[in-house]
Amino acid sequence: MTTIVLTHGAFHGSWCFETLVSELDARGVKTALVDLPLTDLTEDAAAVTAVLDAVDGPVILLGHSYGGAVVTVAGNHPSVERLVYLTALGPDSGELGSGGPMTYGEQLLTTMRVDDDGLPFIDPEFAAQVFYPDIDPEEAAQWATKLRSGNTGGTVIVEKAAWRSTPSTYVVCTDDPILLVDGQRAVAERMGADVVEMSGDHSPMLARPAELADILMALLD
């Protein structure tokens, strides 16, 4: 049985997939979650590899946002049969994790701060609106309290981009204010990925979990 392994992005944890996992569970889909240390790309990819090593059977490996860079490295694992990039980075071999033709929203850039350890985070005053504009504001505020600071790749270079040898699907979120839609499409085109587009913000696993679950289900057929 295929397992969908879910890899979160910057500032988040595996908690951001809770609602999506419930939808997938209801459909009989097996899932596994990764908690990234958010220290650098090498250590983040190692955390994914540890989960992949523990999964029995084939894997669809999903990366959201910065998690796309992580699965680009970890996705060379022999269990991975397909990569899914969910409004995500997709660097090529020889690039940093942030490499590629991605474009970033001004709101993300203007609300980013640095903590006492030199790690970036999003100003709590704006975090809910930046990440979860499509969710009820009270619910969005609750999710935003879980956000944390963390590195997003550092200076680590991608040695071998998994999408060059593994089939890939790119889920474009057309109203994403963080990774802008033109950049998503450009990354997907460079990969030669199959493309599925859905409306909505940067966090469909919270805002549109049923629709996203249906997209993932279709990849299992």
C-alpha cells in the first residue's frame, strides 16, 4: 500500500497537516508525517529520510513551500515513486534550496524578522494573515500561535535534484500571496511536472483539505 509522506515548510511543523490527514484517513489513505528541525537543508532532508526508511512500501513524497527543497534532496530515496510539490520550491542540482525561478510576495518579505539567534520568523502580528488568509480569522490566529523561527536551507547546495529522475506533480495555488503563482508555474515548467491548479492561499492543507485530499487520491489510481 502506498504511503503519502507529508513534509511541511518553513516556520511550521507536522501539525499543519492534521486536517488533511483526517481527510485522507477517511479515504483509507496511509500517511506519515515529518517534523523538520529547520536547521539546514542537509539535516532537514535527513529527517525526511529517517521517516522514509521506516515506511513499508512505496511512497508519494509531498513537500509544501520550503519543504519542496527538502523533498528535492530526500526524494532520491528508493521508496519514493512520485514527488508532489505543493506551492513549493523546486531547486535544481547545483542550486541552493531557494534556487529556481520562484517569485516571493511582498507581504512575506516585509513581515519577516530575525530572532536573537539570527533565525528568521514572521512577525506574530501579521502571521495569520500572511499564511492563512482563507481561514476564519479566529482559527487562523490559533494556527499562527504554533509558528516558530527556523533556518530555511542555509548555504547547502542541492547535489542531485530528485525531480530529474522521479515523476513529479506540482500543485499550483493560484491565490498564494507568499509564493506567487507565476513563480510556481515557472518552477513546475522547469521540472516538467504534471500540474494541477487549485484556487486559494498558501495553506490549502488547512483551508481546503478535502479538495487537496481529492487531488492526492487521484495520484494513487
